[in-house]
Amino acid sequence: MTMATAAPNTGFQLSMLIYDTRYRAISLQLFVLLLVIAAFWWLGSNLQANLEAKGRPLSFDFLWSRAGYDIGQTFIPYTNDSTHFRAMLVGLVNTLVLAVFGCLFATVIGVVVGVLRLSKNWLVSLVMTVYVEIFRNIPLLLWILVIFVPLYEMTPAPNAFKLTDEMIASGTEPAASMILGGTVAITNRGTYIPGFLFERGFSAGWMTTLAIFLVIGGSLAAHLTLNARARRVQEDTGVRPVTWWQSLLVLFVPLGLLLWALGFHLDIPQPPSRFNFEGGVVLQNPFVAMLVALSLYTGAFIAEIVRAGILAVSSGQTEAAYALGLRPNRTMNLVILPQALRVIIPPLISQFLNLTKNTSLGIAASYADLRGTLGGITLNQTGREVEAMLLMMLIYLSISLIISALMNVYNRSVQLKER
């Protein structure tokens, strides 16, 4: 009888990189990676050579020269004596602020509209459908202009809110009045809202902000820990402990104590004595127009994503929840939406990325985002279009990759886990 013996061990050979399935995949990936690196190296060296031939070698020294231009909406200190690098940071912060608040408002609008589109009330469903179809079928640029122009043309000037002693004595009302209890004023120069003041804050403003964010982060971590503990107890005993009062304590008491210690109070904008409001924070019309347009436009797409996610959940889940005695709103919050998230999150990531990149349309409303500063005024003043475009591409790419990474982490947390 013939006996099969093990194959002789001949050691590693170069041919195994191609013919051995254990190494072939790695070999092909390394080969493709080398090709990509070589292609980028060739493009970069070719670009550098052509620029040097024209007497304009690739250089980023222009970032440290004086900018010499003003920026309307700034969330960090800036003057026209600042450098182009500082102007780029201002544009980047403007882009990030607009993207963060735009994603937040668009998500809220999208979830509400997506749920209401499935309402059994035909009028509510019809109104939501009209909103979705109108906003997602008209270009975003047109919506920006439609919202931006009336903010300038149809809102009163700040001096229309002026209230002098003579007017008070005669009982004359100003031509325009503030809203929300006299705390907000919408003018053709911007929307004035209450600001935050700290009488006993740190000498460095960033330390006060850091302390607030640390306390908020700690409170959220404690809240999540309480919920995780409650879930473990429920899985072990079948009874979920009451934790709502503990969550309220850890969420609001530490922050309230910190704000009290810092002497926090609101800085209410006061009607102008001459030309502009005094105090408060001004959100200039370009920022307001961009925020409203991006939120409503992207919210229409998110609404369809939410509706599709809800419809993807089997109707048997709803029937089972009703059979257990759950009310419709509790069924939606506890049964339907948690399962729909597995379908909603992946396309939602794409909408967040689209909104972030769509902030570059702010140039249509004179909003000084990254495109308006680095890719606009700085580029025109310095003539460094290649360097400016490379920096913008790198920054937008980095922002998009960070958003994708964070959302993918959350997406993995809501995926169905096999046991």
C-alpha cells in the first residue's frame, strides 16, 4: 500500500509571491501601492519642475505675510494686520462652525420630516412631501440666494430699533422691535443674539471654554455609564432601575455649579444709541443664510433616508410592539428607530460629507469660509493658486476623513452583533 508523505519543505522562493495563494494578495497590494506612490511622485516632481521653469517654485512662505483684508464673520480674533495663515484659520473655523451646526439642524429637520411623512394624517404627510420635493429638486445655490437676498432687502436697519429718551417721554414706539422677549434682533446687518459673559472666568478665554467642555464631557460620560449599568441590571433581573433623576443630576448640576462659579450671565444686545447694537453676539446675514439654506436643503435628503430606514423595518415589529401594549410614540422611539439606524447611518454619512463640502458655496453669499479666504482673497492677492488649491484639497480631505471615521465608529456600535 502506498503511503502519502508530506510535501518537502523547500523554503521561501520568489516565485511564491505570485503563485502561492498565501502571498499573492499581499504582493498585488504592495505592487499597486508602489504604483500609486510612483504616480504621485511623478506628478509632484513634474509640477515642481514646471513651476521652477516659470520662475515660480512651489513655496508656502506667503502664509506668513500680512493679509491686509477684513473678514466679516469671525469666531476667533483677527485683524487685517494678521497673516494669511491666520486668515486661513479663520476661514477654516467658519467652515467647521457652519458644518457642525448645519449637520445638527439638518439631522433634526430630517428625522422630524421623515417620521411625519409616514403620518396617517394625509395633510401632514402632504405638507412634508411638498417640502421634500421642493427643496431637493432645486439647486442649493438658488436656495442660498433666495434666503440671502431678503435678509438684506426686507429686514430693518439697526437704527430702526433706536429708542431715545424723547421717544420714551412721548410714548413713541421704535420703527422695529426685538423678538423673543427683547433678546433677539433681526436686521439687515445681521442677527443679534445674547452672548455669554463670565465675571469670574479665567484670564485666558480658551481656559474657560476648555473647562466648560471638560465638565460637559464628564457629565455625558457619567450619563452613559448610568445607562450602561441600568441595561446590565435589566438584562440580569428583567427590571430596569429608575435612573432619570440621576441622569438629570449628572447632566445639569456640575455644569450649573461651574457656570455659577464663573459668574455666568447673558449679555443681551441693547438697542443702538447711534448706529449699531451694543453687547450680544452678531451672526451676520451671510452666515445665517448659509446655515438656513444648508439645513433645509440637506434636511430634505435626510428625511428620505429616515423614511426609507423606517420602511425597511418589518411591519411585524410594529404589530408585536402594539400587542405588548406600547403606544405608537414609544413604539417608534424604542422599537422602530433603533433598528432603522442600521439602514440610516451609512447614507447619512454621505449627507454630512456633502453638507461640509457644500459650505464652499458660501462665496455666493459673501461668507468668508475656507474657500472665501484661502481660495479667494488670499489666492488673488498672492497669486499662489497652486499652493492655495493644494492646501484646500488637503484640508477638505482631512475633514471628510475625520467625519467618515467618527460616523463609522458610531455605525459599528449600532450594527447587529452576532452571538
